[in-house]
Amino acid sequence: MPITARLYTDPACVWSWATEPQRRRLEWEFADQVAWRPVMGGMARTVEESDREELLVEWLETTDETGMPTDPLIWVRNPLASSYPACQAVKAAAEQGQDAAMRYLRRLREGIMLGRRKLDHIDALLAEAGPAGLDRDRFEVDLRSHAIVEAFGLDLEEARDPSEAARAAGQVKPAPGGRERVGFPTVAFVGEGGGREAVYGPAPYERLRDAAIAAGARPSDGAPPEPMAAIERFGRLTTRELEELTRQPRPVLEAELWGLAREWRLKPETHPFGVLWSAP
């Protein structure tokens, strides 16, 4: 049986986006040994106008520090009013399976982080269902149901129960209502016997890998993937994600990617601070 990785996050969390390269590498190396389950922690019930400059700066600093591209102009030209609707939409996608929830979460991340899309209302969230491979009609029924509000509420409660280990790691953040929550992203690897190995906040791949192994997962002994194999597996990937997956030096990797693009084997989608690669 695979171990479960409970991912505490929010579609609008820039640090969750910035650590996608490490998570993608875990997915590749552990394959079906780890089953991912998103827990929607609700980063912002409301985003006030006074918050936008701070978010813009945070996104710029995160991109500079990690190399994961963002488009901070969303906070100037098309700001989200809340991250809660997107969180509820991920819970609605989970009604079609946890893999569906992870695909949809990724779709929202790309739209918010790179596409400047205002994914904070039902019409916009419904439009992302088809591209994420969901049954749109079923998704709409679930998204409008009271059961999804309750499911999101349970996730909020789970995320707002920070442990002493989270406090020791400095990964406790304020939440609405004067409460606290774990920092995002937090990953709790849960083994068959219920034991938990948690990594609080952004972390290098090695820490995540060690926690997964401690929980009972066993990595594959295979070689790192070639860029085309990685994109075939995951669909759309940034250069930074491909760098982590292939473990090639950035200049060598970029030369290969652009060579594949010239051969029409890859499609580059350029953004202010990077490129998103996919099959044509």
C-alpha cells in the first residue's frame, strides 16, 4: 500500500508553487509509493488592497530566490479578492478522485502564478475544469453543494491545528479569527500504521525524501528522466522543474529544450520570469 502525503497548501500560495520542483521530483522517484492528498488550508479569506503590494514583493523575492517563475502583475492588474473559492474548487475536484484534485490544483496554480487569471469566482473556476481533465457538469454540481463547504471547513480545521514541531520549525502563521495554521507548504507523510513524518514549510528535496522513506516509502533506482519523458508524465513543466527532475545544469538543459522547440517537439510558453514547456 502506498503511503499518503497530506499536502497543506493553497492555490494562491507562492511558496507552494515555488516548491513544485521538489514535489515533482518526489512524484517521479517514488511513483506509486506515495499518494498525494491536498489539504486546503485557506491562506486568505479576503485580500485587501493594502495587502497587494506586500504580495507583489513576496512573489518577486520568491522568484529571485528559487528560480520558479511568477507574474506578480496579477496583484496590480487582476488581483484576487480571496483564495477561499479556489480552495473550495479543489475540494470539489476531489469528488472525482485525489489525482483529479491534484491536476486541478496544478491548473489553478498555473493560472494564478503565471496567467494573471482572477480565479476567485465560480465562472472562472468552472472554466478550468475541462482543461484539468474533470467532468465539468459533475464538478459544477459538487462545487455548488453545501457538502463542499463542509469539506473545506474540515480542511481548515486540520490546517489550523499546528503541532509543537511546527512551532519549533517556525512554521506557524496567523489565520482568520485570531487563530493559527501551519505554514504552507507543509507535507505530512502518513505510513500504513498511521505514523506521521512531517516537513513544515518550504524544504529542499533531500528533507522531503528522507521523510517519505521514514514513513515507509521506497524510491525507485531509475535514472533521472529526459525532458521529453518528464513532460510526457506531467504535462506542463517550468524550466526550474525540469532542472530539478533531470538534474542537468541549467545552460545545458535550456539548450536542449530550445533545440526540441526548434524541432517542434516542445511548445514554449513564455512568461515574464520564465518558460512553461509542454508537448505541441
